Amino acid sequence: MSLPKGKLGFADLERLVFRHLPRVNDSREVPLDFTAAPASGNLVVASDPVIGVPLEYYGFFAVHYSAADVSMSRAVPKYLTLGVYYPPGTPEKWLKSNMRQLGKAARQLDIRILGGHTGGYDGLTLPIISTTCFGFFPEKSQAPRPVKPGDSLIAVGSVGRETLWFLANVEPEKVDEVLRRRKRKQVARDLSQFDVASVVISLSYQEILLMHDLAEGGLATAVSELSEATDLGLILHYDAIPWDEAIITLCTNLGWNPLHCSSFGSFLIATPKDGASEILSRIKQQNRPAAIIGEFTKDHQTLLDRDGRITPLSMGHDPYKDYTIRLT
């Protein structure tokens, strides 16, 4: 069956959406357009859309995009609201499959669904899931100290993996040039590297000054944004970056700069030098690569150290933007 135009009715919501999600139990028995939830402590909120990724993975990223943003603040993700919008005529199986996926991802992070909106509307050529994640700082959390010149910058996760995963799904023949087909298929199905929140929650926040993820624009954009946010310079050591090895070969083949490739699943941590070893040890326990890749400076420049040559860190085109996902 196909999904109808307009707001999805209660019966279909129950059948296709609600039964798959870890919902908040609202004491009011009339399920209208809002849900009440208990709240205490300092609230953190982040919103993100899911569009532009393969359609079969919307549910996973609907949780992890906004949950990752909340966790970057050092808060713990707790609740999620979602808006699910799709072209009229979208197959029911798309909604049902992605709600199952969303529910599984939410349960793994102990996130509960507050509510939202689900419906089909003219003008859409692809589905969109928009989520807002609500998190709370732990009761005994302390305000982070400011980042200072001389503090270290750590990269966590296989940098560039998201772009490799994306191509493995949408243009597998390009990835087959650098990976055996069996390995490429494993990469295309592997979402484990994109769970940022679980890794962050496992860390001790005592030595963490600031965190920032590597999404659109890749490492170069993230480093530039950190520099601007802290009003400090940064020097980035290219050879120290924990690259996904296959993305380096792939970028060489395609003429891309891996510094500009989207890398959701990786993130940056600013820490005092004497706190870096503790952070690296905890990340190792989570089976994620991590390394000190740079340090903050007082000269307000973002610089790249590559092969002993230091040059200004340049922004560039993210190849992710060259691809269009289509509803089939």
C-alpha cells in the first residue's frame, strides 16, 4: 500500500509508527498534538533534518544526528520529537522500516519519543525526517574551562568514513576500485561508526574543554569553526589524523581533498595537554581510533602542517553535495 496525502490518521500512526517507537507515557489519554514529559536540570536542545542519505537509513540518522549534537554539549540525550514528511504515494514499507530502525536506535541510547507529526504533502520529491533532541546536563556537572593556547586537539573516529560509506551505497563501482566487493558491501551496511553519542557518554568530562563533530564540510570546516568559536588559532598535523585508509585512496583516485569530505561519526575534542592521555585511553576502550592532531595557538590563524610544510588551512568543496538521492 502507499501512504496518503496529508496528516496520517491515528489508526495508521498506531500501525506504522507508534508500535515501533519507545514513546513517553503521557498520563493524558487524548493523543492530540503535544506530549507532556518530566523535565529537570539544565536543558539542551538540538534539531536536524535527515535528507540526502540513502532512504533505507533515515531512521538511524534521525536519532543520531540530533543526539550527537546534544552529546557534543556534554549533555545526555533523553527525548526526541520528530516530523516525518513524504511525497504522497510513498510506499508504506518505507515508513514502517524506518520507524523500526528509529525505534531501535532510540532504545540503544535510552531516548524516548515525545511526539511529532507524520504526513504526506505535495511539493516533496523525497521524504524528510526532522528531529529535535532534548538532553540534560548531569546534576553534578561542572561548567567547562575555556580553551587556551597550548591545549591539544584530539580527533576521534575514522575520519572520512561517512563519505566512503555514502559512496559504497550510491556509487559502489567507485568504491570497488579501492576495496574488494565483499568489504565494500560490509562498509555499506555498517552504521556502527556513526554512533557518536554512545562514545561521548562513555568519556569522563573532567578533561574535556570543548567538542565539535565533523559533519558537512569535513575536518577543515570543523577546525575552522572551532578556531572561530574559541577566538584562537589552530595548527593541524595532517599525518597525525586517524584517517579511514580507504578514503585516502578513494580521494586520490577521484581528485578530492579528504580534508573537505563529510565525516559524521568523527568528532574533535579540545583538552589540556595533560588530559589527553586519559581521553585517548577511554576512547580506545570503545574501539574507536583517536589521536592528537593539533594544538591551539594565540595567533588566530588556522594552519596545516603537512610533510613539514606549514600553510594556511583552506576551505573547499564537500563532494557529498554533488550527489542526489532519488525516490525509487
